[in-house]
Amino acid sequence: MALIDTPPGQDHTDALVERVRAASNAKMPLRIVGGDTKCFYGRPVAGETLALAGHYGVLSYDPAELVITARGGTLLGEIEALLARHGQRLPFEPPSFGSLATLGGTVAAGLAGPSRVALGPVRDYVLGARLLAGDGRVLKFGGEVMKNVAGYDVSRLLAGSLGILGVLLEVSLKVLPVAHGTRTLRRSIAAQDAIDLLGAAAQRGLPLTGSFWSTGELHVRLEGSPSGLDEVVPAIGGDLLDESAAAALWHSVREQTHAYFTSAHPLWRLSLPATAAGAALLHADRVAFEWNGAQVWLNGVERQTIDLVTRTAGGHATLFRREDAKDGVTGEVFAPLPAPLLDLHRAVKRVFDPAGILNPGRMYADL
């Protein structure tokens, strides 16, 4: 692997190991913090802060192999800037929610942006990781190539684990080239009609890498060869946005600075079968959706209504943002798990964090 034009950074592994071992022995809870830009996501965690910001640096990056490895505290912005200089990107288009977002926090949160509808979730691009377990062990999973795992791929299990299994010291990710061409279209259309249009486009195999509907307006992003895109644009219809306006639009959706997300009300994220998203459209004045209808946002809607929608549609809901990220939570943030599955979660947690000190309660109250 080649290291391309990056400073060495700092390796704080030994200090982090010592801190975690001491906390484990003392049964002292630790709140793992990278840039703390996603503190609103999940349940609040009480405990001493374990900061990863000083543990940073790109360890290897070979554009020809489409793989990058960096320490967990490396700024996400620095990773993306390095990739951009070589015409590459993180395919899952992660939100940062601030300039201090780190690579470790990005993987631990497991959040993906508009391109997830076409290119897949975070876990699909995690090749390997070095993990600091709750008892001070440093474990390595996976590697830096796609076919390197015998047995269960634990490194992918870490994506979306919210730090309850360990501290991400290093992560290796598969990256992809930037698309040769892109087109963003905007058209006025009712929500159900938009879902039908997107479903038909997906069935036809059109190269959709982003869709967002709010307040009667649909935006669709297509990526591919410029000539090929010009041929499929009429299938979507609407107005073609210029490059700068399109970039601003998708950035606002990914980072939730779009007008829809500026409400002070609690924000719910619903994961639904795309064909069932209509169950949420009874509240069309408070709804937005992405991923061709598979990810639905609702703000200012009561939990009872959310539960009814998800039961009707066959999906699940997450309280993505509370009104005040510092407030306590009386109920669960994530969808309740069946008892056998929750027991499995607890068993996995005990293997990696026997004393239960790492981000306790971040995902579920007793996990």
C-alpha cells in the first residue's frame, strides 16, 4: 500500500489502552467521543469522556487499489479531501454534521447519505478494523482486500454499533471513483406520484444515485457517462439544475441543512419498504423521503402515530433527533428488539466489553 502525501499523524493506542483497562477495572463507564458531531443520535451516555481526536492520521492509501486505511480520530473532511484529489470518494456519502466529524465516528454511527440507495450502506465498504475492546484487548479484523475473511466478518458488525463493542482505532475502507457525469433534475410532483415514478425508474435500471422529495418537489440525481445521462434524463423529466445548485442541494440533504430539517420538532427516521411508504403520506405536510421512498422523515409527529405507520407499512422507526440533544430519553430511541435478538445483542456485547463500560445505554437502555 502506498502512502500519498499525508502527514504521519499521532498514534495514541498505548494511552487509550491504558485508559480503557483502568476504566474496566474500576467499572467506570466511558463515553467515546470523536468529533462529537453526532451526540444527538442514540440515547445519552453518562460517563467519563474518552477522546479520540488526538489519535489520527492516514496510514495507507493506494488509489489504484481503491483502499484507504486511517486511524479512528482522523477527520472525515481530510479523508474526503484526500480522496477527491485522486478523483475518488466514499461511496456511501456519509453525513458529517460538522467539521470535526471523524472516520471512527462515521463508521460507528453507520449513517449514509443520498447515494446509499444505489451504492449501499457503510458496512459494505468496511474491509477491516483494529478495535480496542472494553477489557483493553486490541483486536484486528479483516484487512485491506475484499476477500480476506474466514468466518464471520466482525469488521462489518462494527458499522452502526455506536461504540458499544469497542473503540475503532483504525479502519480500512473500500472507495470508488467519482462518477464521470451527473445530472440533477427537479420537478413538482405529488408524493405518491413521486414514489411511483422512482419505482418505475429503478425497475428500468436507470442510474439513480439520489432522490429527495419534500413539500411537493422531487429532486433526482443520475450518474454515469454524460452521453448516456442525456438519453435517460427525459424519463424523469423536470428542470435540470446547474452543477453548483445541484451540489448545494445534495449537500443540504446529506447534512440536514435543507429547509425541511430546520424544524425544532423531534425528527423521526422511518425505514420502510419503498412500496409501502404511502402509509406515511397521510402526514404529507410533515414528511420528506429519500432512497426512492425507503427512508422517510417525519417531524413533529407523536410516537403513537409513528408506531401506527410502521406497523401498517412493515418497517421500523428511529427517533433521529430529539428537541434537545441534552435531554434525557424516557423511551427507546431505536425500534424495540424481540427478546431473543436483544439477548443476542447482550451476548455479543459481553464478549467485546465484559464490564459493560463502553457507551453503555447508547443504543438501548440496558445494552
